[in-house]
Amino acid sequence: MKKNTIIKTALSVALGSALITGQATADTLLGVYVGGDGWQTDVTGSFGNSEPAPEFTFDNKTQGSYFIALEHPIPVLPNIRLAHNQLEADGVSLIDGDFSFGGEDFSVNTTVTNNVDLTNTDVVLYYEILDNSVVALDIGVNGKHIKGSASVVEQTENGLQGEESVSQWLPMLYVNSKVGLPLTGLDVFAQGSYIGWSDSRMYDVQAGVAYEIIDSLAVDVRLKVGYRAVNLRLDDLDNLYSNLDFKGAFAGIELHF
């Protein structure tokens, strides 16, 4: 083989290898994840200005949750995940005892419209403890900002209206894990945040199964289904006492660039 031919061949192989390597390592330099879920919730529980608080009736509701995460290769710096979680419920209930809320006194056997909106935003800083094709594990801290309100409105003309507003940050432990099922495109996952202090507790956990419908150099796409549960047992959070459960199945999509 002539010398020029050998050189051209070597250059072609080197260039091709460089292109492939550049594409393969692009995600190592910067990975972006975006996604959203639709969540059908069954809501139960109580709230008030003190304990014990009355149990309210809530209608089922579809909630939305959206997130974006940014991952990078710098070991000492955490990755970041931002999520917005709708958490609303309303219903009509019969007050079966004397009840005061938001500066108003509601009489026994009063029918009221009750509403809670504890929509929140997660700011998660996390590290990838494991990250391979079979097992992934992230651990970090979640600053959850709850900004919302709870209200009770008497169902009469010029009825009483009691309302309390909440705006608080809660520091929570964050864990996210995934186990791939080889040669199937399927994986099982679990994710959760938790904090407990004194007589208060909050958790936000989910688990399910995902299927990767697109696996390419440009984008990966996963479809997810699972079950999610949120509990807010709050003791005097901006004068709000609550023990509320939001539970139900969800479905969503995740894109990885």
C-alpha cells in the first residue's frame, strides 16, 4: 500500500473516531432532562388553625407536575433539578362541630366549601452515586417551597369565609433510583423526598415502570406510569395545621438531551 494511501486511511479513521467520541461524550459534558406528569389524585384529610382539625370531603382531581434537570461532569458541584408540583383539592363538607378558621367561627351542621392549594416548587441539589446502564442512584437535598392557601366558605348568602395563607421553605432529603431491565427498554424507578420534625412530617414519593421509546444521539424519550403519594402532616405552618393525603396513579414523559 502506498504511503499516501496509508496516511489518508489513518486520517479518515481518526476523524471518524473523533466524531463518534464527540457525540458519545456530549452527554458527559452536559445532560438536560425535561418532563411532565399527569396525576389523578384521591384526596383525604383535615386542616384547621389547631388540633384536632375536622375531616373534610374532597373531590378527586387531576394534578400536573413538571421538571427540568441539569447534569454536568464536575464532581464537587451538585447537579440541579427544578420541579413545579400542582397540589390542589376542593369539595363540600358538613361541619359536625364548632370550628374556627381564619378568624371566623363556623357553627355546627354548617355546609361549607373547602379548598386547599399547597402547590409547591422543588429546588433539588444532588449527586450521582451510581450511573450506569443497569443501576442509577441520586442522593441530595430538596428545598421545597410551599406557597398556597386553605379556605372554608359557608354555603349561605353572605356566608362566612375563613382563609389562611402559607409560604414556607422545607429542607428535605432527596433520593432517586432506577434499575434497568436489560434488552427490554424497560426500567423500574423510585423517587422521594422526606422531612420529619416534632409533630410534623412531609413526604412526596413515587414509584413505577418506564419504557424508552426513543434512544438516539439527539434525544432519549421515556414513557412512565406509576403511583405517587404525598402526605402533609403540618403542625402550625404559618398558623395552618393539616394532615392531608394526596394519592393516585400517574403517567408522564421524560426527554433527555
